[in-house]
Amino acid sequence: MEQHGNKTSSAIRDDDSLKAVQDAYNTKAKAGTNVAYSKTVAEAFGYTVEQLQSIPAESNMGLSCGNPVAAAHIKEGETVLDLGSGGGIDVLLAAAKVGQLGQVIGLDMSADMISLARRTAKKTEPLSASSLFRPGSFN
Ligand SMILES: C[S@@+](CC[C@H](N)C(=O)[O-])C[C@H]1O[C@@H](n2cnc3c(N)ncnc32)[C@H](O)[C@@H]1O
């Protein structure tokens, strides 16, 4: 395996891929969301109209690839970690379930997604109290 300083070629390729994904999501966060499109995507993944109305539209970026809160059986008082939290849709929906006694942490490697999610969460006073967003990678 080729060595570059203390990194192999494959480690450098992994770094490049991660940076490309990060850049793409930073761009997406800065572009904002098309509310009608994002609602259609979320509903296709089983998010209900009531759920989507309970959170700010900006938290739904139309990036759903599942509906984890529907599957997770989250209970009041639990601590939940959302890996790749994006605009915060699932963090805020989970925050409603854990309530004031619980905590939901959104982790995302896109600094712009984290900024967007923090701004958006502030619009939901009761939910923002039990949710927080942290920049970081789970790789
Ligand atoms: C498909 S989007 C989903 C966002 C959100 N969960 C939703 O359903 O709208 C994936 C998110 O995961 C983040 N992400 C991807 N790989 C990651 C990694 N290795 N570490 C941290 N965040 C990551 C991206 O920056 C992006 O915001």
C-alpha cells in the first residue's frame, strides 16, 4: 500500500470522499429547503401531516432516507443520539417524545447544517429545551 507521510493512499481517498460529502451538505444547508418538495419527500417516508406541522418547515430539508422516530419507540426521559441530524427534523420530533426530562443530541459533520438546525430549533421553545446540536463526524 502506498504511503504518503503517515497516511496511506486509501486513507487520503477516504478523507477526500468525506470532504466532498461535507461540502455537498454545507451547500444544501446554505441553499435552504423547498418546503413543498420536502413535505412530499417526508410524507413518502411516513411522516404524518401532524408531525410536520409540529416543527418548523426549515428543519425538513427533503433529505429523508427513513423515518427513525416512527421506528424507535422513544420514551419520555430517554437520551437520544441522532447521527447525521441535518436540519434537525428527527431531533425535534424525538424531543417532543423525550420531553423536558430527556435529551436529544443531533450530531452532524456539516457546520452549516448544525447552524441551520440550531437557528431552527430556537423557533420551537419547548422542543429546543431538550435538544442540542453538535458538530462532529461519526467516522
Ligand atoms: C441524508 S442527510 C439526512 C439528514 C436528516 N437526518 C434528515 O432526515 O433530514 C445526511 C446528513 O448526515 C450528515 N453526515 C453524513 N455522513 C456523516 C458523518 N460521517 N458524520 C457526521 N455527519 C454525517 C450529513 O452532513 C447530512 O446532514
